[in-house]
Amino acid sequence: MKKFYIQTYGCQMNQNDSQRIARLLGRIDYMPTESIESADLILLNTCSVRDRAEQKVYSALGAWKQFKEHRDGVIIGVGGCVAQQEGETLLKRMPHLDLVFGTQNIHKLPEMIEEAQARNARPMETAFYRDPSYLEDAEGPARVQGGKAFVTIMQGCNKVCSFCIVPHVRGREISRPSWRIIGEVESLAHQGVKEVMLLGQNVNSYGKTMPGEINFAELLGRVDQVDGIRRIRFTTSHPQDLSPELIEAFATLDKLCEHLHLPVQSGSDSVLARMRRGYTRDEYLRRIEGLRERCPEISLSTDIIVGFPGETEREFGETLELLTRLEYSEIFSFTYSPRPQTVSAKLYNDDISEQVKKDRLTAVQSLQRGISLRKNRERIGELESILVDGRSRLKNGQVMGRTRGNRIVNALGAEGLLGTFQTVRITGATANSLIGEILF
Ligand code: SAM
């Protein structure tokens, strides 16, 4: 059997794509290896949302040239957002690269590998599709990891946020038919999956572009009815689409975990307008208020961009003020980086110095660390249910799992607990995680 090695950059969407690639490769008799030196097929699944993604990809590919020199017949391929964005340029600049597949062309990979193996071509596929059937090869073994599985429900994004490259590299919004999604969740439940994470660039606008399709809240209701599934999560959402129906779903659906990741990006109206986010600070606050009223135990996380073009100290201060006011349990914060093809890169100078961006990032992160630590300490003494999904990164002999509110808990326990629900008493806390004691 041939072996493949895959390196993945970026978000959960990309991790899920890599799992899908692995399943497809399994069907053409490739098995995974952790050792790049022994791989017959080396793939890079890329992300271009932030930073100098392109340089990172070119330098990884440059370093991989040696593997082709040392062993005959090795195939090297690039997929994901950078592949979509760079296309032909990648093949021109990297003569040892064999194939390039875009974000909507994973299903084509088996035939592209065959073509590359025959050495008569260097295939490239970067087309976008209007029909969601290109997403329909998700079935396959080896999907159960710690009792959890990703389920893609939609791809692409129709929002016009000025900083964001996603619509350019992932395409326009396209939703999978709900009957297919439910079929997949049922099949996962049969395989032993207990928690599903519904995935998409903007899941809460699910179904909007598909006439006659149910909406996201209704989809959650259907997934909630699947026997065997005990927890439902989803990511990522846009604040514009946090509908009253979705708020109601948090209040009424038993299996929907009490956690929402709702990227706010900035606490300043003027910055939000330049970002073209489509909501004001007040509208965002009112939606969160409505959600907390209906589901008081909800835990919230968000994304923040600091150093957006023209961001003044006052505007930045409004972001700090919003963080203090909303007390998220967790945030993901980034310094602004102009991305190719985006409106903000075309319209505005990237005029905030790297030093100021770094200082603002530090300020945001240290404010949040204090908030997270305090909120985590409040959990000490409480009982929580966790789904054990891996070994702890901290110490041998410990396992980790997440609470319904998405807090990580590390606890002493054997690997045999993987994929089981356990009740833990919280005994300690850091800003990033909780320490617990499993009650047997
Ligand atoms: N759908 C999400 C939303 O509501 O905006 C976007 C998800 S994006 C893949 C993940 C995060 O990366 C964004 O929420 C944003 O905070 C950050 N990000 C995106 N573009 C960026 C850029 N040009 N510079 C810095 N951070 C960026």
C-alpha cells in the first residue's frame, strides 16, 4: 500500500477537508503516515485568511523538493485557499510540484493523482461549482475520533466583509441539501459518534441560497432528533444572521451545547463600518442580550482584529470596553493583514505600524486573560459533564475533554475513557483550561 503525508494549515474547515482527503485517499489504497520521508504522496492543505500565507506555502514547498530528489515517484500536491488563489503561478514557480487542487475540487483528487502518476501532466483544478453535489463524498470509515465528527453543511460566504479573503477563495455560499446532512449525521451516530460539529464559513445563513430548503434553526432541530447524537455544536456564525429562531434553538434544543462563537471583530461603529460587517455595536450587544436572556448559561467566544486601517486609540478603546462588558469566555485575536483581492486592501493604506498592532494585540490578550481566568475560577467546585476526546497536552496520565460550554478540562484518567462522557468536579483553573477530577 502507498503512503500519504498531509500537512494542514488553518481552521477547522481545513482540518475537516484534510480528513475528507484522507478518506478519499483510503479508497485508492493510500494509508496515512506521520513520516514525510517515507511518503509516496505529500500534500499541503493551505489557508490564506491571514498573515503571509503565500510565503509560508512557497517556503514549505521549497523545502520539500529534497524528498523528490531522494526517492523516485514521490508526488507533491497543494490544495486549499492558497492553491485556489495562486493556481497556475504555483506550478510555474515550483517545477517539482505535481498537482494543484482548489477549495471545491477535493473530490477530483483521486483522478488527479492518477494523472500525475502517469507523469504525462501536472493537473490543476480550481473551478467553483453552483451545485453542492461536489461535497457529497463524505461517507467512509475512520471518522470517529473521540466520539466527535465534523459535518460540512455549507461552503463559501456571501458576506462582503472588507478584510476577508474567504469569498474569493472559498466561493459563494452553497448549502448541502438537509436530507443529505441528516443522512450523514444518522450514519455517524451508527458509527458511534456522539457529538457533531456542523461546519461552514457562515453556518447560520444555511439554506438561504437554496429555494425551498429549511433554515439553520430548523436544521438544528432535525439534527437534535437523531438518536445516538448527544451534543451539537457549530461554527462559524455571522452576527447578522443570529436570528430570533436561532436564539430560541439555544433555549429549547436539549442537544445544542451552550456555546456560541460569534465574531464581533471590533467594538467601534466606525471600524465596523469600514470593515463592512453589516451591524453596529449596539445591534450586536442587543442580540447577545436577547440570547443571554433566553439561555443564561450560554458561553460566548469571538474573533477580534486589531490595527484595522485607520483604527484610532479611541476606536481601539471601544473594543477593549466591549470585551470588558461582554465577558467572553474565550477570544481569538489577530493583527490586521491586507489580503489579496479584498476591498480593504484596495481602499485603505495599511497605516497602523506593526509595533502599534502588536501592542494592541497584547492589550487585548492580557485583558481577556484576566476575564477568562476569573470566569474559569468561578467554575471551581462545580460538576461538569465532559466528552473525553484526547490525551491532555499537559501531563502524562491525563485526558482532556470539553464541557457543554466548550471549556477544556484536563483530568487524571486512562486512554480507555476516550469517546465516553464523564462527570468531573472542577478543582482548579487557568486562563485557558480547567482542571477536574473524574467522579467514577
Ligand atoms: N465567518 C467569520 C466572520 O464572521 O467574520 C470569518 C472567519 S475567518 C476564517 C476567521 C477570523 O480570521 C475572522 O473572524 C477574523 O477575525 C480573522 N481575519 C480574517 N481576515 C483577516 C485579515 N485580513 N486580517 C486579520 N485577521 C483576519
